[in-house]
Amino acid sequence: MKLRRAIVVLMSAQGQPAPDIAHLLKTSQDYVRDVIHAFNERGFDALDPKRGRGRTETDR
């Protein structure tokens, strides 16, 4: 979710540590750290959820 990823980045920018963000959002610390690292590398493009994880047309 784009909103959830944006909340992670905002809370991090406000100085909240990853464990606290994970607890408040009821998610893993790994997810929080992945979002923060992706944002630091790619900027706002990192807020878009990853697409294309489903089956391809040839798999169906």
C-alpha cells in the first residue's frame, strides 16, 4: 500500500526508530527498514507498490 509506505517514511523522517514504527503499524521491522532503504535509494518512486509479481500470461 502506498499510504502505509508513506507513513513509514514520514515517521522515519520525524525520528521514530524502526522498531517503534513496526509496532505502531503492526508490521515487521524488516518491512520498515526495506521501505526506508528503498526511499533513500529511489525517492518517491519507492512509495509505489511493486507490480508484476503475479503469474505471467504464459503461466496461465
